[in-house]
Amino acid sequence: MKTVRDVATKAGVSVGTVSKVLSNNPTVKPALRDRVLTAVADLGYKPNMAARALRTNRLNILGLVVPDISNPFFAQLAKNIEAEAAQQAHMVMLANSDDDPDVEARQIEGLLAQMPKGLIVVGSVDQSKVSIQTEVPIVSVDRRYGDYKLISADHEAGSALVAEHLFQLGHRRIAYISGPQSTEVGRLRRKGFCDRLQQLALADATMKFQIVEGHFDYASGEDIGRRLLSERAELRPTAIAAASDQQAIGALRVARDLGIDVPTDLSIVGFDDITLANLVVPRLTSVSQNTVEIARMAVRTLLSEKPMPTEDQFVETILCARGSSGAVAIK
């Protein structure tokens, strides 16, 4: 079994330097850190986590709680958090809350009992009052958890990009499938889209706009999409903007079932840019949240020697225009 001394010899550094790198000490220079981590990987060195916990009262693990790991967006986010943690010589312990605040509370309690270096929580529902007695640093990601500071994409600005995109393509009969308004994410995405569309359409009497609230899942997109698209061609929307890619893909399936050509007769735009957005036909226009950057910020915030941030941190969103959106067909 390889030891810390073996790593030090291979990297050409002292045992103390290896220990500092493995404990994420910020005083180590980046080049030196890279040498040590490369040696760790090459040798397949496995730190003795139990011994380290006895010395520091903390394991080199981060806790992560997500509402639903079967949701492609949360799976993608969790994968990127795990990758970033590995870069910092940490492991991730994952728990699923099933979008249930009571389950969430139990999962958090269980993770904190494992002595993690930090905890990342994607909140199940909006909760302004959360009381946890712990010295473990905690951050909210994507969905706010209690009063803990949030690291997230700018949901409002991202939805505004969708409104601009569809308006510039000439769409004047637009439907928006919102997420649940019991969630901050659902409210922000709806507000960003509606506010921007209203600004653009102030002097346009031809604009017809409707909002239907749903959940963020495929079934909701399919159910609402069927209701919207069962109207006569001259009445149904020429564009559907959805608060999630799952909703958008559900609506895309309905359009295919009804023989409505996308994007010739209908444009569909989602939000999240999950992996599946690039696999459906046509490929889905969507808003990318940059989960790699969100994961990087979350992990480094928890492991930093600096005080925890006092303000929320937002990552810029990008509209990825693909084959599911196009100009209104001239009849």
C-alpha cells in the first residue's frame, strides 16, 4: 500500500507539503499542488480517512443533498460537483430528498453526522426558516435552502433571453409553461420571461400570450403541451417556451404525435441544457446554466479558508439556439 512518503518522493516535495495539499491548505502554490495531485493519481494513493478524521475532526468529504437525482439537471450538477471535489482531493456523499422537506431534514442530519468539510444543499421547497446548529459550512445551490447564501445561475436573466429570442423570430402567439410557483426558481424564470416579453411587445397589438403553470417534469410538459396544441392551427401558439428542458421535451413529443412540424410550424425552447437537449430531434434550443462553473464555485467556497460569502453569487446564462426554434412560417 502506498504511503504519504511515497507520494512525497514521487512529487519531489516534503511529507508536510503532501499533507497540506491533501487537507486543501490554501498556502500551497498551484504548481506544487498539481505535482502532488498528479503523484497521488499516478500511485493510486488512498488517504486514510479515518485517521485524518481523528486528527482534524473532519473527513475529506462534502455532503450533497438534491431534490431528485433522477432529474437529468440534478444528475449533471452532482457529477460536476463530484468532479470538482475530486480535483480538491475530496469525495462527495450524496443524498436524495425526494422534494420532501422532512426527508431533506433527515438527510442533512445524517450527512452532518459524517463530519464533512462542508454541505451543499439544493433545496426541496422554499424555506425561509431553517435552523441547523453546526459549524460545518453550508451553501445553497440552484434552489435556496433557508437563509444560506445561494450559488446559482441567473434564472431571471436566462428566461429573458428566451423571450428576446422568440420575439426576434417573429412569434406573436406565445405560450409559456412555467414551473411551480411554490419554488423561487419557478417564480424567477416566469418573471424573467414575462417581464421581458411585455417590454418587447408594448407597442405590438398582435401579441397573444398565455401562461400555464406546471411541474418541471416530462409529464407536465406533455400534458400542458397537448392542451395548447389541440387548438386549431390559427389559434394555437406558434411558440412554446418552457421553464425546463423536461417540459420542453414533453411538448416536443406531443407536437410529433400531432404531426406539427418543429420548427416550421412551432418553435419550442427549454431551460437547463441537459444532455438530452442535444439528443432529441430536432435538437432543443435551451438556456445553459453552466453547471461546471456553479459546481466549481460551490466546492471552492466551502473549502476556502476565507469567511463564507455574505451575498448570493450568480453565474451568467447562455442561450444555445438549436433546431427546435425558427422564424414564424409565412402562410
